[in-house]
Amino acid sequence: EEHEQRLEKVLKRLHEEGLKLSLEKCQFCLPSVTYLGHVVSAEGVSTDPRKLEAVASWPRPRNVTELRSFLGFCSYYRRFVEGFAKIAQPLNKLLQKETTEEGCKVSDKNPSAPGPRKARESIQGEWTSQCEGAFVKLKESLTRAPVLAYADPHKPYELHVDASREGLGGVLYQEYGGLLRPVAYVSRSLAPSEKNYPTHKLEFLALKWAVVDKLKDYLYGAEFVIKTDNNPLTYILTTAKLDATGHRWLAALSGFWFSLKYRPGVNNRDADALSRRPYTTEWTQLTPDGVQALCQGTERRVKGGIEVEAIGVMAAAVPEFYCNPTQLRDESLPTFSRQDLKADQARDPVIALTIKALSANQREILLTNSPSGARLVYKEWERLKMLDGVVYRRGPSANSEEIQQLFLPTKHRESVLRSLHDEHGHLGAERTFKLVRDRFYWPCMRAEVESYCHSCLRCIQRKTLPTRTAPMSHLQSQGPMDLVCIDFLCLEPDASGQGNILIVTDHFTRYAQAFSTKDQRAPTVAKVLMEKFFVHYGLPRRIHSDQGRDFESRLVGQLLEL
């Protein structure tokens, strides 16, 4: 139906303009159309299989001319190849520069440059295993190219960007049927000067290049989200301090409507493929005990009221609250089975009393002859529940999804704190508490986490403590000439060229005098004080100034010693 409406609009417009079509050259209502080496169908845009038949049997290039021909053909379909710039980098290096007999270098793109050229048509001697791997990978990538989705201007876009020392990359997505489908892949290598950029500037360059230079036709005027694995980049629009280049890039991005979100690198594989080696396997297989340890805090209630629990773990499937702000490793958390948890909870005095109260559905049990901490558990009664004999607490979450916090026995608390603090970069007390809170619960948990972090020997030795300055206080004087304050006031120069006024004020009486001077040098200050103030009022006990150079010199110091 949509196709018929669009066809009617086209035919109506042709009729209005007085144009005619040849029926022999027209085809209507086809499932797919081949156009300029691309197959356009209802599913999206893909490569023409007939054009790519030659790629599968393409012989290895023997000279520069054949290599240029191969790379030129592949570049035509680079929008279908993820990380094209990185894959083709070893082959592009063979074409980058020629060596002259004098030792200077001449670009292949300018063969008419002055200077005798050294014969380098054959590349057999320079063909390495990296070149062979790139050649094979390009052929495989083209023959297995994905079908790119059509860009729908009425749907939001999602852009994933990444950068490395090898190049820039990005993938533009839109959601179709609950799944993200790629609309376009973009990538390029770095210029020599760009290879010297620091990491944060390189990531900013990737963002600006993808949005402004490559995907502007898609993104201009549309609302979209940019996801990056560089956390500092998310502050680029708010609190980041930029240089002149950064401000120019930010000005170029100001015409776009987008938001930045951080995504750990392990979840950023699409754009990250440009700068990181592919993983050997997509799924991480864990033992049952490992699954229990990893998923302690990830049991959630999904729409429909069905309780689910992860039984296989993929990095991209771990909830964001589990990965952020620190990427967790499954081997770092202690592993224990559900049977061990039930036994350890039964041996813990507070948890055992909680189990008894939950089984009898009587919260008052927690108040009778209760051990230390049971009264705090009493306040959390509405959030406690039993799952397969193990006590959990329904905890707060950053989103609307519900998480289950394991009521952790006392014997496991030290190992959990060691795993989530020592083995995760010695984070501060607040961030460590958030990591613990997303997975576990016990009474006085915040106090124990803060005590553990503040007593950590490595944190004490390595982290800089905040410097404490002396508190501000009011100046006090006991009588006249006890404290004299001096400072300079700059005015417009008069006819004689003097615009500096030395103000001398007695702090106790507020009596002030002003003396014009030709400059603010220390000899001038000493001379004015001695000849115009001290000879009339005597020497003060103390002098207060703003510690300027003209007041702190050796000459003024000698004057004050009189």
C-alpha cells in the first residue's frame, strides 16, 4: 500500500511536469531492484552478488597497479564493511609513499613530482602475512556484507563511535522490530598529525568527524544518541576544558541535537572493531557456581510478572547497572553455590532470625532478644523476601527495573569488599558502595564500606589527601599604629604621567592617606613610606599588604626592621 502511494505521487508529479515514460524501459512492483552495483529491496540495501563474484576469485595483486584496482573496487562497497580502514591499512601502506634515489619520499598520488623515481612497480617482496590477511579479510567481508536498513527520518538514530591509533570508526543504527539494524558503517585512517593526539582528543575527533563530515545528511535536524566507550567524552558538552581546536569542533556540533552516553568498551564492539581485535568467542561460558556469583544482583522482574534469572552470560547482555561505572570481571567476585548461601545464612545470627520471622510472617520476632543489627533489618521488612530458601532485599535501581540484593552473611563481607574495591582500581568509598549496593545488602553496609575504603593501606599511600587551608579570620588591632595597611590604586595618569596612588591606612582609627607615585617599584614604596608617613606618625608595629612584589622586596623588609 505504501509503495502504491509513493508510485502514485511520482506519476502525478511526472504528469504535472509534462514528462513521459517509456513502458519498455519501466518495471513496476518488483520485489528488488539492482542499481549501480546495489540491490534495493524491502529489507534494505545490499551488495550486488553478480558484482562480487569476481572478488571471491580475485588473484593476489602482483604490482601497485593491480593493488590499486583491488582497493578501488573494495572502497566502492566500504559502507558495507565494518572497520574497513583498519582492515585495509596494511594494503594502503604499500601505496602510501615511494622512495627516491636521493632518499626523499614522493607520494604515489603525484608521480610527476620532481626527482628520479626508484622502480617499485612490483610488490612481491613487500607482501607480508599482514597484507595477505588483509587481502583475505576484505574478500570475506565483501562476500558476507550485511543488508543495510533504510534510514527513517521519523525514527531516532543511535550512533556508536570509537577511535584508536589505527583509525576512526562509527556505526549508525535505527531500531526495527525491537532490534538495532545498521544503516551505515563509516571509518577512515588517521593523518600523521592526528596520530599524536591524546586519547580523549582522538575520541572527540571521531565523534565530530562521524557526525559533521560523514553522516550529516542523516543526522542534521534529527534527534539521536551517541554512545562511546570513552567516559570523559560524555562531559564534552558540559564541564570539559577545551583548547582552540576543541572549541571549533564543539561549534561545528552545536547545530545537531544529540545526547552522549557512556558504554563500556566490551559492549562497544561494533564501533570498537576498528581499534580492537575481534573476540575469539561471543559468549562466555560459566560454571553453575560462577553464574550464581555473577548474577546475584541481576534477578529482575520483567514486564508480565515473570521472574527470570540469567543462565548464560554475554557481555552485551549484562545490565548497565552491573557494568557501570566499572567493568566487572566474573572471576573477581567470590563464587558460592545456593546451598552454601543457605547454610551460611542459617549460621548468621541476624539472618537466621530474619529467616525465622519471614517463615512465620511475624516481623516482631526481630525485636525480641534480637542481636545487634536486627532492629535495622526490622525497618526493611517490607523489602525482604525469600527465594528458594535464600533471603533477598528488593533494592533501588537507576532505572525502573527491580533488582534483588543478596542478604550477605558476615563471613563473606570481607571477600566481597576486597573484590569490589581492591580488584577494581581502588575506587572511592561512594563508588565502591554503589557497586556493593547493586548486588548485596546487610545492616550498616555504608559504614562498613566507608571504613574499609578509608583504612585501605594502598589508598592511604597512593591517593592524595585534600589540603586543608587555615580558616579566614578578621584582622584585629589594639590601638593606633598597631597595624597599618598599604595598597596601590591605579587611576588615569595626570599631566605629569603619574597614575599610581599608594594608600596607607591605619587599621584601628581608619585614618587614610594617599600618595601619588611614578611607579610601583619597591624603592619607590620604601621612599614614600619613610619620607611621607613614618617621619610624621612614627613606625607601626605591623604592616599588612596583599603580598605583592613591590611590598615583599628585600628593601621594604630592611625598612621594616628599623
